[in-house]
Amino acid sequence: MSKTWIKIFAAFFYLGYFPVAPGTLASLLGMGLSLLLGKSPAWYVGVALVVLLLGFGTAGKMEKIAGEKDPSCVVIDEVAGSLVAFFLLPQTAPVLVTTFFLFRAFDMFKIYPINRCEAFPGSVGIMTDDLVAGFYTNITMQMAIRLAGLPADWI
């Protein structure tokens, strides 16, 4: 894959070069993708797998191109993590907003073992911390929705 394609995919179509909060913007885009794909779990999983494969295939290479560990222009990890965070959650405003902020909090504060994932080299380190943050977010939201006593068919 050429350097141009690596930059396009790792920065998620150059979104990573946005001057202010590119990771937050990429997370919002992930939420938008989840809204578009939410009614079709098969499409959702398919798109998520493509994003995952592109992320694992390009993030580490972009790290070498940029000459720094986990460069801020790499945001495909935030898109992948947010797709995990929003998977099979109700598409209501309260759930979307809460999920978005919870995912950003897990991603920024990197509670255990998210903080350990960053230590892995290359794409694995870049991608896994956001995927674990997305997993934590999804599990937390699934439990909160059930503890709130919402009916199963609401989901």
C-alpha cells in the first residue's frame, strides 16, 4: 500500500489532520456511521470489520511515516472504537450522547487495562486501547440500560 493510501486510511480520509480535536471529531463520525448502519447488524459488522482491518493495516505504518508513537493524525482507531461502543445500543438521543461522552472518557483517561494496551508496538498498540475503551463503553451502557429497567424490545 502506498504512503498516500496509508495516510488516507489511518487519518480516516484526512479527518486526522483537522486542527482541533481530531480524535473527538473521528468519534463523532463513528457515531454517525453507527446511526447509518444501526438498523442492519450485518452491515454494521461488515463496515466495522473493514475499519478494523484498515486500522490494523495502516496505523503502525503511519506511525513509522510520522516518526512518532501513536501520532495524533491517526484517528481510524477512534472510529473503530466508537463503532464498538455504539454496537447494538438503542439509537435514542440520551443513549447516543451518554455513549459518546463515556467512550471519550474511557479513551482519554485510559483506566486499566486500556493504559497497558498502548504499550504494544505499532498498530496493535494504537488500535487496541480504543477497542477496549469501546468495549468498556458498550458493556457499561448495556448494563445501565438493563438496570434502568427498560424493556428488552426497546433495544
